[in-house]
Amino acid sequence: MRFGLYAEMQTPLGLSYTEMYRDLMRQMEHADQVGFDVYSIIEHHFFQEFSISANPLALICAVAQRTQRLRFRVALHTLPLSNPMRLAGEIAAADIITGGRLETGLGRGHAWLFERSGVDLAESRGRFEEAVDILVRAWTEDNFSHQGRYYRFNDLTVVPKPLQKPHPPLYTGGTSLTTYEMAGARGWGMFLPPLLPFKVMEPSINAYLAATKNAGHKPNIVYIRPVYLGDDDKQIEKEVKSALLSFLACNASPVKGLPPKDELLAKGYGFYASGALESLTRLSFQDIVDQEIGFIGTPEKVIVQIRRLREQAPITELAIVSNFGGLEHWKVLKTQELFARHVMPAFR
């Protein structure tokens, strides 16, 4: 079982952008030192509380120079809002700079990003599918042409090519069943959202597993959960409660930028019309702990939770969120240290 970390770079109002980047880079270095396998960084724009991770490849390339073995992953590049012909070369360059330690997430993107980027939400799936085809061909062919609905060009050569062959490992994430079926059919890894209880995700997990089996691929499931560790429940709650509630509030904060519900439903973004994100802000600290939306407690308790999770589904990687909701730097490092020292050895 792999153990990773995942960060959205949430920056509640009033916190410094500079300090967030400085602290996160130090936390990524620490993750390398204590033995985590991979660090995933979101790509996101326009909403400070949700994320300030506007250039994850730049961050990854910088940290790669200060680490030895840690792998890196963007979760996810928003393909419908990118130029895939240029993105292919940028990802390849980052793979070279990291010494082949890059893994690549590709997604349709959050519904609130499209209007601000000048792209029709209804085009997201078509743009995504065309962009995937262009990326793979750019990495594996010396020269090619493409005549699609959204992208058209002749005799394109993308340089450089990735260090990893044929390209870095690919992942996706999302909430629709079609995304899980697509990932399984392609043999991609699958990110599970960090805020939904396992029972809610079970149908999607089963759809992914069925698709991988039908296509002859091996499943690769990344299960994301905020984690906070300590040795006393009362002290743990005192240290993490406000940040954990802030984590959920920050995740729900961009809903104010969503299109009308009818438009979301018509354009394939039904999850965003469901009110699920807004409902997160009504959960109490105890709700989050009891529903295992967060793995909060002693290392011994979290070990039991992970074992139970693995009995329910073939989880390949647990990606813990240690930096969330404006949590102080020392608390992030404390959880990473305790997790690496006490939890990871129980599964290796």
C-alpha cells in the first residue's frame, strides 16, 4: 500500500500567500524525509479560500530539487481550460526536471471555473476527450495532425518528450459514474473525493472496479482523507477542530460562483446541483469524526480505520490531507511525523 499526501493549498482570508507556499514546500521536504511515497497538489484558480495552487508544476519542480525520492502528482490538470498542445510539453519538461518522479492527473474541472475562464460548461466533456487524445499522441508520436471540434492543427511536433515512457502514469478524479467507468476502461488511477463518506462513494468505486476488470487493467484507487493525529482525544479536538471545520467551509466556498442548477444538470455537472457541498458546512466536528470524513484520533485508531477501509475496497494508496483549513505549520508536521512513524509501518 502506498501512502501519499494531498494538498489543496487552502488559504482562508487573512493568511499570507507567501507563507503558505513557504510552509508547504517545507512540509513536502519533510514528507520526503520521513518516507511518504507521493505528494499530490491540486490545480485551481480564482477562489482563495478553496485554493491558491495556480501553478502546481512550478511548485513541484522547485521541491524536486530539494527532495530525493518523493514522487509528485498534479490532481488534476483542468483539461478543458488548457491548451493541450502546450500542456503536453510543460508536463514533459516537468517530468525531466523531477528526474522521472512525476505522475499526471487529468480532469474536466470544477463547474465554477468555466465562466471565469471564458469556456462554455457544456463543452467540458468534448474538450476533455479531445485534449486527452492530443496529450497521449504528443508524448508518443514524433509528428501528428488533429482535426477535431475544438482543436485543429497539422504537422505538430511537441518537444520535449517525457523522461518516463510512454508518459507519466495517468490519473483522474470526479463525481460522475461516467468518469469512473472511463478511468477503469483506460487503465488510469482514480482519485476519490476527500469529503464524501465511503458508503456514498461505493457505487462509483464498484463501477471503476468493473470497468478495470472488463478492460483487463489493474485497479489503482487513491483514497483521500484529512488526517490529524495525537495521543489524547480532548487535546486533539482542541488543536484541530477549527481548522477541520474550516476545511469543509473552504471546500464549499466556491458554490457562490456556480451557474444555475438547471444549467448544471443539463451540462453534466449534477453533483454541483445536489447541494452536497453546501451540506458540508452543517456538519459538526463530531459528525466529521463519526462519519470518517476525517481520520482524527490516535495512530492506533487510524490504523484500525485504514484496515477496515481496505476490507471494504482494494485501496492502492491512502493520500492524507495534513495541511487543511489554515492549520498551523507545526501541527501539519506533527501529523506527518506521527503518521510516518506509527501508521505506515503497520501496512509495510
